[in-house]
Amino acid sequence: MTPTEYAVLSFSSLFVIVDPIATVPAYLAMTARDTSAQRLRMARMACLVAVGILSGFALVGQWLLSLLGITLPAVQVAGALVLLLVSLDMLRAQRSPVQETAAETAEGATKDDIAITPLAVPMLAGPAAISTVILLEAQAASWAYRAILLACVALVGLASYVTLALGASGAKWMSPLAEKIITRLMGLLLAALAVQFLFNGLKGAGGLLVR
């Protein structure tokens, strides 16, 4: 895989799984009592925290797995199943409970500051996003590829902030119908990515069993 192909794979898969567009309605509902400036501050903090968490797992994820005795094929299969669950909900134009539950969203509406929880974790940097970044890091052939992954994480964080900022400013830039169409298309892409991760995991598991 060339660096360009790896960059496209990393950014697209992370953007799809973080899915900031689908986060906007819950974000607006949880910050209904806040001013535009407060909304922007919380969005900025949430995106910075999400980038920090995902970058941390990109750097130490493999080390943590080896410390726990977990093989890469096991992570690939488990991550694929998590992504597949999320993609099935996206194909139904629904926000997956894997990303955040209704209870977490409701609890966020009663909090004065939602930046860390539930906006950063688990809505932006949830189990599915963490699994994705670990799987992508496992495909990094060198530190140059890891640098590309970290840059993609930062770009996804920036894109998430821009998306939330547009929502906080009340921009009518996307109709509910367009949002559902885009969500379903991203769900289809995510499902294909999950199946590919599953194939890779099963192939790797087969090699381990042969040994």
C-alpha cells in the first residue's frame, strides 16, 4: 500500500466511523441552553480530547495489546464486528448505540459542560473509533505511515470541529433527507471496510493455527 493509499484509507475510515455529521443533532440538543460561544468552546475542547485519545491509541495500541497477550488477528476480527454493528445502524440512518446510548445523550443534556463526556467520549472517540485507529496502525509499514495516521486523526478532528461549529452557528447547510442519504452511503462503505478487516483477521488467524 502506497502512502497516498494509506492516507486515503485512514482519513476516510476514521471520518466515517467518527461520523460528526450524525453527532450534530445530539450536540445541539445537549447544548440547547448554551450560547453560541459556549457551544464552540465545548466543540473545540471535545475535538481536541478526541484527537488526543485516538492519537494515544495509535501510538501505544499495539504495545498494549501485546502486553495483554492479544494477537492482531483477534483485534481485527473484534474490530470488524464492532464496525459491522455500527455500519448496520448507519444503513438504517440511525446513530448506533455503540457510539453513544440514548441514556448518555439524555444525561449530557443535564450537564453544564459536555465537552469531555459524552461529546468527546464516547460520541467522537468511542470504542469503534478506537478499534479503527488500532487496526489502521497495525497496517502502518513504518514510522512514516504512523505519522500519516496521526495527521489523518488530526484532520478528522478538525473536520469534526468545523462540522459541529457549523451546527452551533445554526447553518442550514444540510437537510435531514441529505443527512440520511449520506449516512447510509457511509454505512455501506463502513460495512465493506468491516468485512475486509474480518477477512484479514481470519486469514491471519489461519496462519497462526497452521503454525
